[in-house]
Amino acid sequence: MRQTLLLIVSLIIGCTVQAKNRVIEEPPFCVRNTTSIEVSKIILSDTATVLHIYAKYRPKNWIRIASESYLQDNNGETYLLRSGIGITPGKQFWMPESGEAEFQLVFPPLPAKVTSIDFTEGEGVEGAFSIWGIQLKSKELPKLMLPQEAVAHPIDKNAALPAPLVQYGNTTVKGKLLDYRPCMMKELSLYLSEPSKGYADPIKAEIKRDGSFNITFPVMGTTAAAINLLGTDINFFVEPEQTSKLYINLREISRKKSTFHKSKKPYGEIVYINGPLAGLSEELNRNRINTDMITNYQTLIKEIGDMDIAAYKTYMLDKAKDIQQKIDNASLSQSAKQLLSLEKELNIIQTLTQAPWLLTQAALQQKKLQRNESEAYFKKLDESLPADYIPTETLKHLNIPQAILVQPYLYAINVSARRQNDYARRLGTDKGVFFDIARTTLLYQSIKDFTPLTDTQKVEITTLPDAYQRTLQQANEQLLQLLENNKKKSGFTINEAGEVSNEDLFPSIIGKFKGKVLLVDFWATWCGPCRMANKVMAPMKEELKDKDIVYLYITGEVSPQKTWENMIPDIHGEHYRLTNAQWEYLSKSFGIRGVPTYLIIDRKGDIKFKQTGFPGVEKMKEELLKVTD
């Protein structure tokens, strides 16, 4: 009898414990800023809140969950992370070969009245993981209240892709991020595809507390634009004297990237657009066909290992045919198909232009080639390309006005502008959009390299469309003003390496700064990441100005002298421009295979840190403080 009673009591206790543990499988959420982690399950009890985390990241790379992570409930209360199961908060967690892992995060218990929570590592953590609006009492998200203007436009299946407007003027991009929280992000980066200007820095737009944004800037006509949010490109178009209004659906972007919810019913469109080519933009954001022939460089390099130049071309053109077949068979409007077909043709130019480099990489990977032989091998392949390696039928697309509406036109112009005379012979004309843009591009690049327009060039540009003329004139005026301002700037010093042996070169350079901490930056004027890093490190340099650090910038003749001289007034520090032979010697001595490459040297002259590629401001600051404190 006693045993029976004990059994009944234990069963009651077990049932009571189970009743107090509430399990929520694959809880829906509104927005997350990462695809690396997702909540697969939540267990709620009167002693703890346990988040089961599914992680997906690059194999054999690490992620980290900050020890200061916390939950915030819908009433504003916060709950600090207690511990991890299967992971140690604050420590590196190495992903297995599969690139997938699971672990648990333990937080304090939540009050019964809580209906949703946010998980975050905190605003003070660089690259912090955050997931907002995790639902605890419903399998559905709260209804999304769309603004009245946020409507999907009907698609005209038979409409042709219109010719773009070529006109100089201001355009406005405004809109709102739906489900926005002020802690999500502070600004948007807007990328314009303006072939004449090449690859330019993004335009920054401040996000207000209500999620709205509004920015005005000049363009040369109908222009493709994109905003990247949460790993998704939002594509649209802008035009002079027009407003492009975007309502960006963050919850739908997050759902489409979710492991557990991507197959569920959509939460509406990714973006609702009002403005130029709005219907086409919405259609392509909803259902875009990937027109890239190269989707994974490492995989491709393995596939082309035994190919020569001719076989590579055949292989890529076959890929292009397959992509065109998908476009033809897709349930898309005529204008969408036309745009995607143009995109595909311009991707052919990019893919074939890269043939020598890709085949060199394949030879290196297959051990058919030593690294010190790669430059000569690449040069031989490049010189062996037939004049008609890019098919004339493909080149013709460069001169179609609508081609400037697709992003790959940027690359195509970048590699084709200097070949315009050859292309004129092959196309039988030197008139058309390609030739106007090619001429504008070369002059614009020259201005950006700190070379003002000559009197002859000022006359030559009068034959270009007015929009291109005004762009060049404005850029030239800005350069002349900059050159005048540079005469008044200080904080930088031009140094001469002098006549020293290669072996004594670096010791003689750093010997001038004996007893100081050195941050040595091997860079080049044409290197976008170098220039970006110099810009974002400026506040750090000001912050550490009392730490007795010397910032030493070394470049070679690969940086044009006039460009270098006019760029360094905004890069405070000590500057050296070496000869090709000196640059080559230091590159080999320090194993420099790319720029930027950084060295941190302590007061004794010992190298304490080396990295190729900018590691980020916080990492650079951390490494500098190790040798200054």
C-alpha cells in the first residue's frame, strides 16, 4: 500500500513539473539581423527560460555569444544571460565540418503575462546578434499594419523595357522600415549603379526613430539602385525630379532567410515601391532569377582545373544558355525577361574577362603551378586571348540603352572603356550609349585620380549628352577646390627612403621613429578597402593621440604620384612612396600578397601583429593598446 502511495505521489509530482514546463517549438519572430543563429525551441519554467539555438555558419570558423546577452520582454523588462549549455558565453564556439550546431542559452524565468521577447547581445557588442519579436503565446505574428500607399502594383506582362531617361537632376529616396526598432540600425547604405562613375562609396541615409528615411542626391538619368538589408538586396530605380518611395518589410525579409519559417505563408511583399519602374522592381524583388555564371568561385576553380582558354569559354557560354532557358520559361513580364537577359549578357563579359585569373587560380590549386610562377602564367594566358574572345553578339548589348539599367554594366564598362576603339571596329560604329559612357568614365576616373580637365578635354566633352557634361564639370570644380584646400592642410609628412640597400631599407624607415609604437600600413591609392580603412580609422587615431603612436604609410609606384600627393593630406601620418624595386623587396620580405597589409611594431622594434585585410577598428585598437599600455 505504501509503495502504491509513493508511486501515485511521484506521478503527481512528475505531472506537476511537466505542467510547469511549457515548450514552444520553432517560435515565430519578427526580425533578426543575422542568419547565423535562430531559436528552434523555447522551454519556459518557473526556474528558467531556455532558448534552444540552431546555429549555421561557415565550417571550421567560430561564432561567439556575448556573456552580456539578455532578453527583453514586451513590457520592457530585461533578463540577463545566466549560462550556456553546449557553449560557453564570451568564448569562441567553433563550428563543425557540417557548418551546423545546436546549443542552449539559459535566462531567468519570465512572468506569465509576457507575450513576446527580444534576444540581443547588446548594442555595445560589435556585430551583435539580435532577434526581435519572438512570440511566446501565439503561432502567428501580430498583424502588420501597412501604410495606405504600400500596395503591390499590377504587372503588365506584355510591356517592353523602356529606354532610360538621360537627364541631370536631383532624385529623392524616402520610405520606412516596417517593424523597425531604434536599436536595429542607425543608417542605410544606398548603392547606385552609375557606370560613368565606376564603383563609388554608398550614399548614407539616416534612419529616424520611427523607421523612416529621406535623402536627396543628383543622378544622370534613370539609375538602378539597391539597399542591402539583413543580407537581402532591395532593388529599385531612381530618376531625376522623381521620388522613389519604399516600404521595406523586415519581417518578410527575415522569414525568407529563416531555416524554420521560409516555407510558410509570406508576410506580404519584401518591399512596396512607388516611383520609377515600380511594378518591374517589385516583380524582380519577388522572383529574381540569378543570372551569374559564377555563384561560387571555389567550386568553379575545381571545375575548370583541366580547361584551357577555349574550353573555359565553351563551358561558360553553355552556362549562359542554361540561364537564358530559365529566363525564357519563367512566368515573368516581358520587361523583366528583357532586363534579366541583358544582365546575363553583361555577366558573360565579366566571366570571360576573368578567364586568365580564374585559370591561374585553378592551376595553383591543382599544384600545377608554383606561386612565384603565377604572374608569368597569368600574363601568358591574358596575351593568348583571341581578339574575339568575347563574342560580338554579346558586345552589341553594351550599346543597347536599356543595358545601363542592370548592375553588371558597371563591371562591363570598367573593363571595356579603354577598348572602345577596338569595339568600335567590331561593332561598326563609335556612336551610342556605350561610347558616350566609356568616354565619360575615363575622364571621370582621371578627375578622381586628381587630374583636372584640360582645356582640350573641356571642349571634347561638349559632344557628350548634357547629363554627362554636367557630371564631369561638377566633379572637376570639386577637384579644383580640393586641390586649393590641400595647400592649407597639415598633419602629414612626405618622407624620402633615400639611397639605401634593400636590406637596410625597412630598418632605415622605422629607425627615424625609434622608441615609438608604429602602425605600418602597406597600401595603394587605387585600393578601395585601403581608402575605406583610412577613413574609418581617423576617429581612432584622434582617440589614441596621447598614446605616442606613429602611423606609417608605405606605398609604391603602383600609386600614381599625383594621386598619392593629393590623397595623403587627409591621411595624417608619415608617408613613403617607394620605387618598384623597393616595394617588391619589402613585399617579399614580409610576405605581403595584398593590400592593405598592417604591421604593429612595439617600442623595441619587434613586430607584434600582422594582417592582410582591414580587421576592423576595434581589433586594430585592441592590438595597438596591447603594445602601448
